[in-house]
Amino acid sequence: MPADLVIRGGTVIDGTGTPGRAADVAITDGKISQIGTNLDGERTLDAGDCIVAPGFIDIHTHYDAQVFWDPRCGRRRFTATPRSSPATAGSRSRRPVRSTTT
């Protein structure tokens, strides 16, 4: 049975520290179902000359340290898509991130 999508011909970096290898990545029902060569899929995406890192989620933001001192962060401190403001998005804004008045 073919996968929903096959990302074909990329260099797969799997996070184990081994060198990347040419491979296809099959995705079925929104999940990685197979990594190998010559995989079948209803749709294909040509990843030639690209790095494919299956399962990698980049949670980097410029909001990192604020979660430790700002009570307004609440549950957002555990998400990968936090809100941002000029003071936390890498700008050189001089506006305070939180109120300094009592």
C-alpha cells in the first residue's frame, strides 16, 4: 500500500550522529511510516540536494529566558510557538517586557 506522501531523494539525517544517507521518507496518516529507498507514495516531493531530518522539531525562540520569570507566560512556557514581542524577538527595543510599576 503506498504512503500518502514520499519525500524522495534527500539526504536523511536521523539524529544518531551517523553520516547522512540518501533515502526516501514515507509519511502515512501524518506520521513517518518508513525510511528507505524506492518507496511508493500517492504524492512525491523531490528533496534532491536537500537535507531531510524526520521528526526534528525546532523549538528555538527569542522568548526562552522569559518563561522563568514572567508569570504571564502561564501554559505557553511548554509550547513550541510562543507569543513574541519586540523585546523578545531579537530587536533592540528599550520597552520593558513587564511592568516595573507596582
